[in-house]
Amino acid sequence: MTYTELYDIIRKPWVSVKEIRQIARCSRDTATKIRNVIEEKIVKSGKTLPNSKTKYVPTRYVLEYLDLDENYITQRALQDKNMLL
């Protein structure tokens, strides 16, 4: 996955297991575990998540959990785009 592709995913405010799999490059089970840990953290803090058939979590929590730097990814994606021009 290129930084541009990763940037396109992380600029979404909410992500599902599908996007977590792409960001973390992991299996569906692992992505589900990551989502569950994040959901638990959010609920324990007194906040709620939207109710829907597909469960979503805030992207910033996923990036924090995976220790990914959003600014670095953005910068690299811009560099990639500039090289393509």
C-alpha cells in the first residue's frame, strides 16, 4: 500500500474493520480485536458510538492504537503525488 492509498483511508473520520485491515495490514480477526479494544476504551471514557449494522470507530483512535503518525503519512502522500506530476 502506498502512502497515498493510506492517506485516502485515514482522512475518513470513521473506519470499519475493512479499513482497519488495510491500515494495519492484518487479518479480519485481528482487525476486529483492534476495533473491540478501541470500542471498549471509548465506552469506558463515557462516550458512545453510533449504532449501525457495520460498526465504526474514530480513525484517530485507530492511528493512536497502531502508533501511526498522521502528519508523517500526509507529508509522504503529498511527496508521492508531487513525484507523479
